Amino acid sequence: QFNTFGGNPVCSAGGLAVLRVIDKEKRQEHCAKVGSHLIDQLKLLQQKHDIIGDVRGRGLMVGIELVTDRTEKTPAKAETGVVFEKLRELGVLVGKGGLHGNVFRIKPPMCFSKDDADFVVDALDYALSKL
């Protein structure tokens, strides 16, 4: 069997209720706005810290690539680990990915606010300044 509970009316009703709330509260629009703000702020931070090789994403799914050389895109593997731990100490939990483990993945919940985004950017700025 592939999907034992597929089409279960109770589960389907729960999913439909969630989709209705997302639509009613305009969560997708909110995520687009906050995500754009977050990416804009991270791109400003990129101008301050040479280790940020790339900032990319859409909505609230954002990647920050750390490199030791922007031209060569040399992965900053060791530095990524140090910054990752400093962010954790500051209360910011991010994912780590990419082929070389040098890309921070920010994937917050839909209730993430501009203030939350600013906190993440400030924490990253602080963590990078400690390298």
C-alpha cells in the first residue's frame, strides 16, 4: 500500500481548515513581503562582510553562501561552522547545506515578522564580526 490514510475525511478536513486560515490571514502575501525584506537586508550585510558570497531565495526560503573568495566561490567550510554555532548561542537556528556545507538555510514559519528578520540579520552581522 502506498498511502493508507490518503483521502481520510478527518485528515482532509484538517488540511482544508489550515488552507483556509492561510488564505484568510494572507500568509503567503505576508511571507513574500517579509522574505523580500529579509533578502534585502542580507544583501546589505553582504556588502559589509566579504565572506558572504551569495544571498538567494524566494519568500521565506533563503540561502546565504559563505565563501573565502568571492571570485573563485571557495567554500568557507570552517568559518561556516563557527558562525553556525555563534548563531545558535544567540538563539538563531538555521539549517546548513550546500554541496560543501557552507550555505545557511533560513526557513522560518509563516508567522515570521519583519522584526524577527531584523533580529536574524543583526545576529548574523554580530556572528560574522567575531570571525
